[in-house]
Amino acid sequence: MPIPTEDTIPMLDLAAEVEGLWPELVPAVERVLRSGRFILGPEVEAFEQEAAAFLGVRHAVGLNSGTDALVIGLRALGVEAEDEVITTSFSFFANAEAILQLGARPVYVDIRPDSFNLDPERLEQAVSPRTRAIVPVHLFGNPAAMGTIMSIAERHGLSVLEDCAQSFGARYHHDPEGEVASSAHLSGLRAGSIGHAGAISFYPTKALGAYGDGGLLVTDSEEIADTARSLRAHGAAPEDRFQHLALGYTSRLDALQAAILRLKLRRVDPWNETRRALAQHYTELLSGVMEVQPPAITPGHVFHQYTVTVPAARRSVIRRAMAERGVASMIYYPEPLYRTGPGAAGRLSGTAPRALEASRSVLSLPMWPGLTEASQERVVEALETALERVL
């Protein structure tokens, strides 16, 4: 990520965040260093308890990445080689990678055009006798249709692992027009607390980001939590770390990251509210810009990314023109998972024209809580000028 200057607007500015938190970061880091406890230990245990309380779950297990949270989460849910796991066709590769790492097979479902999330109407037709689990992704911070997803999972006896890499703090809200009526009681619950387990990434760019890598598996199930704690430490038995119950991993959250995450956790809700306000302002600024489709501003969406769609044939030229004016943009994601390297080893359920169209037309604009409205105005001006240049 390029270092921002006064003349550029990056996708996000972590240096400014660190500067703002510096008076609290220094004593937090010093506390850990003086403790002599650097892997797991009381700092991690405290963060696990605080994160579990924030999300409304009984257990949180600190891991060393969001990808490990997916892998360990799937194993704790009983996914094995030759099983099928249904997931979205449009997301980051780690989603498919975790399934493939276990020797299981991803089954891709097309997305909804209004949210870029897995289309629940396509979900049930993807279920086969080999299906073991569903991994919905709350893409860009927008919770998936969990009410319908959980209803289908219950009907077929499937496990659900929520991919919350981009949605820490987001809340699911029941859509009375698009979901089963029985899901209304789930409305207002945090992402990660609805499925059988939730996988969370603390990669530095996330809504709750570490200053290194980190992850978390959350669940209400004591059995799933115990399995995850064993797997993160070489499959060790809880009462004797030299007795191994399974082949596990070295995937333990370190105390320095936990200390940083603890002080940032208190700010997640205010930061997410700021992201929502910035998203609203972007949408207002874009209201008169032809050929740009802003994302829907729905309840609970925390806008990890503010992702618009632009004319597919001109997207690369638009990006270059914006960059020339000092404004960054990103493409999340340039290919559907079923067309991405090893991800193509999965099975596409039906067709996925919406995922393919999204991969050709999405464009994410700068977004972080410290972004100013003046910078947003410059972003939109650069986008509008770029569109005019490539007509």
C-alpha cells in the first residue's frame, strides 16, 4: 500500500490511525513486553472474553489468521475430505482455499445483484447428498441473508460457518420481502453469532484490524470451541499438551496483537457508524453521476468497502484516469472463484452470470473512518472526470 501524501487519496490510511491511537498503544505494548507472555496467555484470554461479549457468543478462540479460522472452523464442524461445502461464487480466494485444504469440494452459488452476497434462492438447489456445510460471506461488510440460509441448513442438517472477515460488528437485519418469515427473531444479531460458528480476520485493513495478522473463531458450542483450541496447538489434549488428539496447526494469536485489538475493540461501533455516514455521503455525491451504481445502504451494513459498479468495458481506463488525479481504487474481485486457479476445482451450481458481471464492473473507492468529506468529494470528482474522459 503506497504511503499517502497530501496529493494522494489512498484506499485507507493506517498511519493516521496509529498516530491517533499512539498514547494508548505505547502502554498496551509495554504491558505485554513487561509481562514476558507473548503467545496466548492472559492478554489473549482477556481479548477472547471481550470479543465474545461484544459479538454475543459464548466462546471466542484466538488464531493467527482469518484463513486459519476458516480451516479450523470447517474441521471443528466436521468437514472432511470428499465432502461438499456450499459457498458464494464471488469473494476472496481464502474462502475456497480453506475448503480445498481439507480435501473437500467448494460448490459455488451465484450472488444477489443488490448485495453481492450469496443468493439464498439459489442455495437449496446446490445441496447434494455430499453437502456437509454452508459458508456464507458477509461481503464488503454487508450481512448475508442469514435467516433463509439457516432455515435451509436446518432443513438439510447442514452446518453453517459465517465468513466475517469483512464484517466485524455488522448486524443482520431480516428482510421481510426477501427472506423466510421465521428469521425475524434473528434481526439485530451480530455477524458471526447466527451460524454454528463464525470466522473472523484481523488483517490490518479490516474494521477491527491488528498490526500484524490474527484471526478468531467464535461459536456458542463448547464442543466446537474445544476442538478449535486443540487444533490451534498441534491437536494437543487440553489437559496435556504433549498428548495429541489429531494433526493440528500452529495457529495461536499472539499477546501483542491481542493487546492492540483490545483497545481498538472499544472503538469498533463508533468507527462503523462513521463508515455508514461516509457511505451515505458517497451515495449523495454520486446521485447525479451517470453510469455509476452505488451500493445499497441497508441496516447493519458496516461498509468495509464502498463498492460501486461502472461500465465494464471502460473500468481499467477509469481506474488509470483516477490514479492520474491521485485517487486510488481497487477491484474486489477481478474473477469469480470458479474461474480462479485452484478454485476452479470446485463445482458451480447452475450458472453465475451475476458473479461474472460483478467481477467485470465492480470498483471499490477509498474508505476508512478517518476519510474526510472533502476527500470524498475529490474522489467522486475524479471518478466523474474519468467517466467523461472515456466516453
